[in-house]
Amino acid sequence: MNTTAIRKLPQEASILMVLVGIAALFEILGWIFIGQSFLANSKRLVIIVLQVSIIGIIAVGVTQVIITSGIDLSGGSVAALSAMVAASFAQASGGFSIFYPGIVDLPVIVPLLVGIGVGLLAGSINGAITAYTGVPPFIPTLGMLVAARGLAVLYAEGQPIFGLTEQYTAIGQGINPVLIFLGVALLFHVLLKHTVYGRRTYAIGSNEEAARIVGIKVNRHKVLVYAIAGGLAGLAGIVMSARATMGQPGMGFMYELDAISAAVIGGTSLFGGKGKISGTVIGVFILGVITSGFTFLRIDFYYQEIAKGMIIVAAVIADQRRQARKA
Amino acid sequence: MNDARKIVLRTQGLCKNYGGVQALKGADFELREGEHIAIVGDNGAGKSTFVRQITGVEQPSSGQMFFDGKEVSFKSPLDAREAGIEAVFQNLALANDLDVPANIFLGREEVYFNLGPFSFLNEKKMLAKAKEGLEKTAVKIPNLRNAIGNMSGGQRQCVAISRSAAFASKLIIMDEPTAALGVQETTQVENIIRRLKKQGIPLILISHNLRQVFNLVDRIFVFRRGEIVGVVDADKTDGNEIVSLITGVKTGVHENASYI
């Protein structure tokens, strides 16, 4: 029992250590170069948390897909499409309702369900193509990445959708995005750890052939996992549009990459079978702190991207080392 | 042969084609209650193909199969398992990232109450049952909560076998259970098989190791090029006869030689 406890600690703890280390680094650099504290600034901390929430919701879904040894590249585009469709059902009367002029002031549950529904549908398509054609998941989700973005533009002919109901925009105000992110993270943490759904998700990623032999309906399960990832991207789109008080087809650009990065930095193995939502949450915060820290140090945005890129590559190399050591 | 015993499994003219290749050509097979039989044959003789048909991993191209007195056609491994057939596969069919109870109960997890895929796992019950199952195999695994991937080949094999032994009500099939094991671990697995014999659970053993086959089973089915070319009682034959059946030529191999 003792040995496992010790062996288990590093994986989770080391990611947390990275987060603390990066924050500490910015703190020190802050005092040296700017003469102020990075962490002792509640406004900045709030912004970090708010910024990561939307990517975090997508990342929770992507983590589950990666655990099945799949990938979902469509998160950001699906979020944008859902944001557009949901926003079109969330328009208030007397606004600039350019869309569905007949139906305004719908109860907030309608755009919520429609937005998540669009995501679920997109995810199901990803999952069905992956599961039933045997094409590597990279392909259908790449197709969805492009197609969903195209649809998002087409939906309102490239125009943003303004004038949303107060009920709807409230979803994205204040601390709400953070609560939604943490709620979603907690829910799927429990589902992955304690339910048949989670057990089979790990089993498929660990040994798909074995999962089939013991009678798990692998294809159906994959569709479910991709659908959940799509649904969460849809939810992210709703939060995003509510926070911006409009739906815009360019929203969530490249969010899928940040979401995948967060999962990988958080210890989810691209080889499948391994990964935890708690790790992904820490991974999301690492990305958030980096973004915020670079802005704080007034370093050019492009260096940020370069740094993120290097961290992702480093995380994957570390994962590969871990796998090799095991074999 | 004691023909009074009930037939557990019978196949009639079982065929399997992969594209143009006939991997199995009309296998007529019969297994009786409490009987342990071996399937031997060269690589590509159709042994594993035969096993994949009777365990539902694949569906035969033609032919009939009777299990427990009824005609059956398994659409999936789960069908076969539900009927009472458990198989230990060559590739073990274990998920390396999961622990021992999770692997033993993979695909039929114990849950508190049924909510479909979102049913909550009853880990306590699975752990207790896993312990019980492993005790029967007399194999020591220090920590059942460890991921299977961190364990030795012998421990993994014993988990796979105890998974079958725990659930098999009517028939266990083992495909090369000791191929990757050391001497000591092989002995352990053979002891498990002897125990199953005592319990009266029928078993089909696929093995390249003729010494093992002669030690453990009642009857031997010899496969060659997709066909069953011989069925012999283990105590009425010798290594020579089996080897010549396997290879299709008369050879002068020593009686105790193990065919690899």
C-alpha cells in the first residue's frame, strides 16, 4: 500500500509543482523587471481563472477523448458554431435581432439546450466516423474543425449576433464561467473514476482489442465519449458568447490546441489509457499563468506562443519517457 | 471413452474463410462433461482460428455449433461469456493501465445500481471477489490495486486465468497459457489447470508443449492446415504419433521430446 502511495504521488504532485514553479518564476521576474508582485494582485488572479474557464471546459472533454487514445481537434470550432446557434435562440426583443426575428425572449433553457445539442451532434459525428470507419480520429475531427468553423460563418452570413437576453448573458458574467468549469470538471472527475463509463474509457485507451474481447461495445462507447467532448465544446461556446454578450463566428479560434495542450501538460497520455481531470485542471491553470505572466512582463504575444509550444513538446517527451521506462 | 457423459460443446462442419484463404475447413469437434482436451498443431494450422469461432470473437463462415445441448451462434465474445464460456487469450486481453479487480471484472463490472454507462462501480465487492478468485489459483500478487502493466508475465497470466476461472461456469479455453512464462510460473498455471480438472470444469488447452499436453489432458485434437486430422486419447498415444499427425509426415522424434 505504501509503495503505491509513494509511486502515485509524483505524477500528480509534479504537475502541481510545475504550476507553482512557473508562478514563482513570474513572481521573481516581476519584482526584478517591473517592481511589482505577480501573485499579490487579486484582479490578475481573477482574470487568469476567468480566461482559463472556457478552454478548461473544452479540455475536460478532450481529456476523455485522449484517454481512449483518440484526439479531438474540433473543440474551438464546435464551440463557435454552438455559440452562434445558441445566440440566435437567445435574442432579446427590441434588440438588433437579425436572426429568427419571430422568436425572441425565449427562456434561457432553449439556447442552452440548443447550444449543447449542436455540440453533441458534432461530437457524435466525430465519434461515429472514428469508430465505424476505422479512420484515425485526427481526420474526422480535423474535418470538423474546418467544417464547423465554416458553418459558424455561414449561419449568420458572417455577422455577429447581438442583443442577447439578460438571462443568457448572465451565464458568462462574474464568477459563473469559473463555477461552470469547476462543476464540469468535478462531474467528469467522478464519472471517470467511479462509474462504468470511466472504467471502459480507460480500458479502451489501454487495450482496445482486450476491451472488445471482454465484450465492451467499443464503437458505441467511442461515439459516447466524442459526443460528450462535443457537448462540452458546445457548453464552452455558450459560456463564451454569454460572456462576450454576442455570438461571433471567429470565436474560440485555436482553443482546441490549448485544450489539448492542457490535457497533455496535465499528464494525459497521448498513447491512451492514462489521464486525470485533476491533471487537466492544473494543466489549464499552467497555460493561464503563462499567458498572464507574459502579459504582465509585457513580453510580446508571439513569444508566449513560442513558450507554449515548447512546453507542449516537453510534456509529450516526458510522457514518452514515462511510457518507455515502463516497457 | 465414456460416452455416457453429456456433450458440452460440439461443432459440425465449422468453416472460416478470410477473403480467399480457408483457415478452417469443416471442423467436427466434441467435448464432454468434465473433460480436458488439448488442441495441437503447427503455426497456422487453424487452432486459434477455431478458438476465435467458438468464443464469439469471430463468426464462422459456415457450420453449426452446439453448446450445452442447444444450437448457438455467438455474435460477440460477450454472448459466449454469458453462455458460460471463458477464454484466456494468447495476447491476454488485459488493460495494462487498470488494476487487478478492474481487469477481472472488465466488461461486467459490479455496480451499486444500474444507470447504464453511468452506473457507479462497487469497488469493494470487486476487490473482495478478485481476492477470492486469486486465492483459488494460489498466486501471490502483493498489491491488487497496482496497474497490471507493472506486473510480471506470470502474475498477469494468473490474473487472466483467475478471471476465467472466476466466471466460467461451463467451459474454459486457454490459448497458449504458458508460452511466455518461466518454469516456475508454468508449473503454477499447470496446477491451476489440474485444480479445474478436479472441480470438473471442462477445458480446452491450446499448447505447443507436448509434455504439458500429455500431463494435463484426456484427449488431443490435432489440427493441420485448417483441418482436424486426428483425435487421440492422451494415454493411448505417444509423442511420435502426435508429431507425425501435426506435420503430416512419419518422423522418428523421441517419445519425450517436446515439440516446439
